[in-house]
Amino acid sequence: MRLFAAIVPPEYVLDNLARSLSRFTDGPQGRRNPWQPAQNWHLTLAFYGDVPDDALDSQVERLAHAAAVSAPATLRLAGCGTFRDKVAWIGLAGDTGPVTELMAALAPANARPGGGPDFPVPHLTISRWANHPNVKAALRQLADYEGPEWTADAIVLLESRLGAGPAGHSRYEELASAPLLAL
């Protein structure tokens, strides 16, 4: 199974972002919709790739341990950018120190702290097709985007099922969650 750790912002935060993107995401999108479905939006902390089923318990324990020593963080979605001119993302602002520490604590052994070489900053992926004209236009408009504040107080372990979601996108299933407990 393909696993990753994430923070899922609350619905009102994701709704605010969806409204900001709506003029670019409404209407026909051609052969393939370039936008990640809103139900898939999350802040990636660590990507583990394919993990054997018998390793799930140790991944859940690792998640719980990292959460137990991490404090809740006051965050907001802000700004945007691309990775390798392919992945379009919304950034993170606020008390990002605990998130960066979580990324380091949860990183797989073969990744560098901070999220790995491909995606080195906390981010919420909005598209995997950054060169699409609608995505480029949205990124120009969202350069100064600042969403509402929220308190991130839990992390989740998600399974990614490639191609099983809407329009051929992945479908994510929550396998475990852990509250951020440190004070």
C-alpha cells in the first residue's frame, strides 16, 4: 500500500481556498481535469511510497510517537508556487516550526529532513499539471493568497489508491490519526 503522513486543514479553510480557485476550476477542463479534487487536499508531511501490509503497525506507531512530542500549530494557507514546473501548490504560513519538525521526524529513512528532495516545504497540492493555462492563471492570482487561520492539532496516515478517485485522480483513505499533544 502507498502511504503518506499529512495534516488535513479544516473544511472552512479548504472551502476558502476552493472559492479562491473557483473561477479557474469551474467549467470544462478538456480531456483531463488538471485540478486535484478538493477532498484530496492536505499538507504533505512525509511520503513513504509502497509499504508492505505487515509494516502498517510500525508506521502507525511512528505517527503516534511523532504526534505525542509535537505541539499544535496555528497555521494558514498562504502563497503558491510550483515544483519542477509540474506540481502547483499552496504554501503554509504562521507557526510553521512544529510542521517542519514533524516533517523531519516523520521522514522516511531514505529522504532528507524537510520533506525529501522533490517537495522540500510544507505544501498543499492543487494540481499536478502546472503548465495548464488555467493553473498558470490561478497561480498568478494566488501569489498573495492568505487563507483563514486554524489550529493544526492532529496528523493522519493516509493510503493513496492511484487512479481510484474522481477523474482518474488518486483516492485517499485515512488509516490512522494522532493528536498533537506536546504543550
